[in-house]
Amino acid sequence: MTVLLSVACVLGQSKDASVKPDNTKVNKRDRSANEPTADQQKMNKEDSELAKKIRSAIVQDKSLSMYAHNVKVIVQNGTVTLKGPVHSEEEKKSIESKAVAAAGGADKVRNELTVKS
């Protein structure tokens, strides 16, 4: 039994298990008082509805990756901030266009999405 568990653990590891993810720059950026984070989202009806509308449009688009479906959508006083990794520049543009359409203009959207290599 122990041998099977050991083999399963070894097989379950990625071939590059020694490389650890490094989010240091992103974490430092998000700790800045000037950077909106999900816990700062306003709970007023307008911001909640806008976030819900954008999130729904993203999730309904089955051409987007799981990364894209899980980006952060933060709305504060009608201004949308998009954060998180996506797989391609096309996904980044697609998500931004959905947010712009829902928010009513490009001036109301901050696209901080990153393309994961």
C-alpha cells in the first residue's frame, strides 16, 4: 500500500516540481494602499450589479480558459479593475471588452490582467 501511495505521489508531481511560483512582485503591488483588492469592493447595489454582470459575461464565454474565468473583477464607485493571469493576449482583450461594454466606456476600466507565459 505504501509503495502505491509513493508511486502515485511521484507521478502526480509535475516534471518541474523544483521550480516554485514567484508572485513577489504581484503581492507587493497588491499590498499598496493605492491598489484595489477584492476585499475593497463596495457593497452598494450599483457596484455589485456591475461586477455580477461582468463576471457573468466572462463565465458564459466558454472559449476562455479557466484562468480567464477566475480573474478578479473589482468595482469601486463604477470603476472596474481587472486583475489576474490569463493565457493569451486575446483573452485579455476579450475580458476587457466585456468589462468596457458593461461599464459603459473604456475610461471606467483598468486592465491589470497579465498574460501567463
